[in-house]
Amino acid sequence: MSLDASTTNTSSTKSTYKNLFVLGFVFFCIFTSYQSLQNLQSSIHEDEKIGLASLSVIYASFLVSCLFLPPVLIKNLGCKYTIALSILGYILYTAAHFYPTWWMFMTASAIIGTCAAPLWSAESSYLTTIALHHAANTKENSDAVITRFVGIFFMIFQLSQVCGNTLSSLILKQSSGNSTNQTYMCGADYCPSAPIVSTNQQTEDSTVVMLIIIYLVFGAVGAISAMLFLDNVKMEGENEECTFKEIMKKTFRSFKDWRMLFLMPITAYSGMESGFVFAEFNEAYVTCAIGIQKVGFIMIAFGVSNAISSYIVGSITKWLGRPVVIICAMVFNIGLVIWHHLWETLSSSLFIFFVTAAAWGINDSVWQTQTIAHFGVLFHSNKEISFSIYKLFQSLGFMVAFAYGDYLCVSHKLYILVCVLIISVVLYGVVEWSERKKNTADSIKRESKYYKSVRHIREMQLLNKP
């Protein structure tokens, strides 16, 4: 990795960690606004269908963008300016809430979906690049450094859940009185055919405007921070020819790598389990049992545990190894699913909801950090396209989770999660076993060459003796 002459030298540890924390802060600002607005779509719009339609447009444009746009922007603009440019799409989406007509909102949704792919691909490429550079300078294991950096980044990033949900809970005050719940089929028994009927608590327009202005400020601070404080890291191959035709060739060539295909299920699962938390857990467990006014506070517990766990998981992976962490996460995840089958939400105390949300935060931190770190380790030579494919797989998981959301009962969704989880971990294990076998064979070859050279030198010394 090298740097442009106009940028700060990132060879020192201090500069590397500065870039890491600035990157995390930028994403914290952006997603403090975006994630909160996403959670509030049905509450701040008179037309409830506009939220679901917006989500569909976002993920549809995201999928299309993943196929070709990120490598083109990253190779021509670099990660720093790709991130700064993509943030403008998020700011525009936030501003669209001032005038949420269908045509305005769908246009903004298409733009933010298009911007999301290069934003996340640039983040992953930037993070992997500075991690590899730091590993080379400090002589540390690159796998361990990438995992640690990813953990630190997601620790900062997940704090956006805490900040965003706190703002929305405090600013969007609910009217007096509790929501009335007319269905007693909460938890695993909840089905979309038996919707929750609650009192409609409208929020004043002035309050919504104030919240949107605050979120716009967060977005602007994120964009300014990226431009002023993030070093413009130049990656290998950045000056190579980058036409649409070449990008498509490299993208489809990447799909021929069997490791990429075998990691597709576990990457998609990271999206599915997150989708379950944001949709089913909030609706079938929290809203159904204790009311929608508690969702923001419950999700704060999710954000706090996710942030702390992201850092811890990123650190302990160095000592335990990724396979052990993944297996422990699978067992923990299956335990969560069993708990959600047995949980009697209507008779539970509020404390149990907070603990369960925190448990989902721990679970989510493992899948989010370990899947992206593994991609960074395996495909670091082709970062831009590989991380575009990673986000493509993950968004497919989100889409699947939202697609069957209105048709299946929660118990069926829990069964699907367990099946996909087991298949994903098995295929991941195949990739891990293959890589370890390959590394062992390479090590043996290197040792063999070393001993052969030593033996040859000794033989020559004996021949040259008088």
C-alpha cells in the first residue's frame, strides 16, 4: 500500500488508528440518522405502505449497484472520496422526509440504495487496506489484525443504534395512554394474519421536522469528517484500467471461485438474522407484548451489547481462532431460537426483553464481524469486487427475511433461521478446512525447500574441503 503525496503518511501506528477511528465515527454519524429513520417509517408517515415500498426500492437498487458501481468508483475516486460522495445519498434520503410524497421518497430510496453499495465496499476495502499495512509494519498476523480492526470499527458503528434510538425515543414523545393490544398470539405464535391493533398515536409535524434536522446535522458532520480527517489511502491496482466491461468480467470471474459460493450462505445469514431482529423481534415480541413505545429503548440494549461485543469478539478471535468463535456463535444462536420458541412474552417482565435484545446484539456482532473479516482475509487481492459481492449476498439475506415476513408465522421463520445457520456453518467449515490444509501444504513446501538448500550448502562445503 502506498499513499498519494498530498495525504498524510499512514505508516505509523498512530496514524493508522486515527484513520480507523475516523472511519468508525463517519459511519456512526451516517447511520445514527438512517437506522433510526428506517425503524420509524410506519410511525412518521401517514401512509404506512410508503415505508415498505421504500425498503423494497432501496434493496432493489442496492443489488443492482453491487454488481458494477463500487469497483468503478473506488478505482477512479479512491475509498475516501467514494465514501464522501456516497454519504450525499444518505443526506438526500434524510432530507426527503421533509416532503415524503411517493415520487420524492421512491427517488430518494433508489439513490440511497445505489449509494449504499459503494459506501460499504469502500469502507471494507479501506479497513482491510490499513489493517494489512499495519500488519506488515508491526509483523503481526494479518488475519488477527483485520479481525481486530473490524471489531473496533463495528464497536463504534453499532453505537449509532444507541444514539439514534435514544434521540427518537426522547424527541418523538408518545401521547398519553398505552397502546391497546387486541391479539394474544405474541412471540413464536404470532402470525401476520393476526395483526396487532393499537391506538394510533400521531406525532406532531414540528417534532418530526426537528428530528430530521438533527439527523441532517449528523449526516453533514459525517461527510465533513470524511473529507477533512480521513487519509486518502491508495490501494494496489488503483491506477489499472477500469471499464464497465472489465468490471463485469472480474465480477463474474469471482463467482467461479468455489470459496466465494460456499461463503454465500453464511454471509446471507448475517443479513437474515439482522432482519429477524429488526422486523420479527420488534413486532412479534416487543410491540405485541409491551407496546411500540418501548421498541426504541429495547433496541438501545441491542446496540450497546453489539458495540461492546464487536470489540471483544474482534480481540478474542486472535486467541481462540475463527472456527471456535463461529461454532460458539452457532450454539448460542440455536439457544436463542429455542428461547424464542418457549418465551411467554405476555407474562414476562420488562427486564427479560432487555436481556433478550442484548443477547441478539452479542449474536449479531459475531456474524457481522467474522463474515466480513473472513472475506478480507481470503480475497484481499481483489478487495473492491469481493466486498461488493459480500454486500450483495448480505442484502439477499435481508431481502429474503423481509420477503416472507408477511406470509409466515414467527415459528416458521425460526425454523428457517436454524436450517440456514447449520448449512452455512457446515459450508464455512469446508472453506476453513481447505484453507488450513493449503496453508499446511505451503508451509511443508517452504520447509522442504529450506532444508534442501541447507543440505546443498553443506554438501558443497564438504566437496570444497582440502
